[in-house]
Amino acid sequence: MTDLGVGLIGCGKISGIYLDNAPRLDGVRFVACADVDSERAEQTARDRGLRALGTQELMADPDVQVVLCLTPPDYHAEVMLQAIAAGKHVYTEKPLAPTLDEALDLYRRAEAAGIRHGVVQDKLWLPGLLKLKALIDSGFFGRMLSVRGEFGYWVFEGDWQPAQRPSWNYRKEEDGGIIVDMLCHWRYVLDNLFGGVRSVACLGATHIPERVDENGTRYTATADDAAYATFELDGGVIAQINSSWCTRVRRDDLATFHVDGILGSAVAGLTDCWIQPRAATPKPVWNPDVPQTIDFFSTWQKMPSNRVYDNAFKVEWELFLRHVAEGGPFRWNLLEGAKGVQLAELGHVSWRERRFVTVPELDA
């Protein structure tokens, strides 16, 4: 493999995932880092044996061939523009840009520059979803009917317990909001597993109007903290996904996907997956006057883990680096990232106009 020097921009929590799970590929190495917080960049550099640089210095550094962008969302497009202009290969967290027009512009610029480009779509390599994909590929479901997704947990307001998420998540002016955050994820999950998204109806909400930031200062939450969405997919599959930072968990995992088909059903979490084939489906009868006698949870079978699953971020990152070095296929590029931005944008349109919105094919 050709030597590849990686420059990391954004030294927050997620950067540790990449630094701790760096692909073991010959010739690939992290060489430099940058951050809007220069002290954080310096600390990361000391801890990881890197050089701390300014963003412009990193872009100009001849030792950097690949830029990994892990900044907060409102910096993604700016970093991508600079990296593309500098002729660097680029790989970024989502959302790719604040608007679809900006996202498509980045894709076109990257293509014109002849660089390799990719967007993080990590959920596709989670063990639970890989098990679900194996069921789909095997024909387990027969004709799929519906998908019901539940995502979220209670994010503390920040007063008597520190919040588990940074405050920018709740500021629209900093590209926060759960619609922007999660519909980008749901686009690639739905497209790759269940069927292309054809329309969306989304209702957002700001259930908690005031929160407390990292410095103990109260602030007004200007972005949505919950989203309730229905999607029409290719093949007539209907998907409903609730996303919320204001819900207390009573399910198998922080995210679950319940898939029903003619021949069987499955429920996948982040790690595990449970199945119920047609022949093992119980036959309940509606009678609210007597206690339920069926233990429904016991009628499901847990799928075995017949393989070793690697870190989801690492798997896609390694695929991208091989794409850069060897030129092999890599489908999760900036155009795929633009599709996520498109769905989030149309989710806001649906919420504002209170209607289903068609999701058109993108003109690349």
C-alpha cells in the first residue's frame, strides 16, 4: 500500500475512536492534527505523537495526503472546501453541509479535482445491522412489509446532572437538531437495507426548551430534540422511526429496528438480533378482560454471533483508505452524504408544511 499521511481536523471525543481503532494498514499513519481549540490540538498531539498545526498549515503540509474531518457539523463544509482546494483526499463526519445545494457543490468540486472522497456511514457495520442484512440477503423475511425504528435516550438537561451531549446539538444556529443529526443516518440505513426512500413525513419537536451548557450557563434550545418520521420506500415497504433525546429506554438497546415480513420478523439492536420465523409465530387472541398468558419475549430466538465484528467506524475508514491507495470501489462518497442532507432538509419541509414530501433522485 502507498504511504498515506492522515491529517485529523477536530480533536473532540469522536477523534479518539479513530485514533484508538486506527486500521492496521501498511503505510497509513496519522501525522498531524488541528482544532479550533489550539490547546486541545496540542494535547492530542502530545498524547498521540502527532504534530499540532493550524488548519491552513495542515492543508499545506506535503506529508498530509488525506484529511479526516471530525469537527462539529457547522465546520464540515468549510473544511471540505479547503481540503478539496488543496488537492487532499477527504473523509468527513456527517452531515456533509448545512444545505443540499452546498453538499452537491462539494461533491462536484471533489469529482472535478479528481480526489477520493467519503462520508461516515458507520451504522451499516454495526453487528446488529450486519445480522439483519444477512437475514435480508438470505430471504428470511420473504416480502418485507414494514420497519419500526426506535432511537434515543434521556439526555440530561445539564443542571443537576451533566448532559451526555454537547450543547451545540440543541442550537439550530450551530447546525444542531436531531432531524439533521439522525435523518442523515436513517437515509443510508434505509437505502442500503430496506429500500430507497421515496417520501417522508416528519414531525419535529423541542420538548425541552431550556438547557444548561458545559459552563453551567442556561440557554434556550433553538433546535429540535425529537423527531417522529414515516418513510415510504421502494417495494412498498413502510418505515417509521422515532428519534428522541427525551425518552427513557425500555427496549433491548439504544436503537432498535423491528422488521416484519411475510415469512418472518426480526428485531435488531446495535449488537444483537432476535428472530421469529413464520412457523414459530404465536397465535394471540385479543381479550382485554383476562391477563395475557403469552410471554412474547420468550418466543423470539437470538441470532448467534458466528463471526468477529470489528469497530464500525474502523471498518468503513479502512475501506476508504484502501480505496485511496488501491483505487477499488467505495460507494459511500460525498454524493451519498448529500442524500442524507437532502432527507434532513425535506424532513424540515415536511414538519413546516405538515405533509408528506417526495424525495426526488439527486442530479449529480
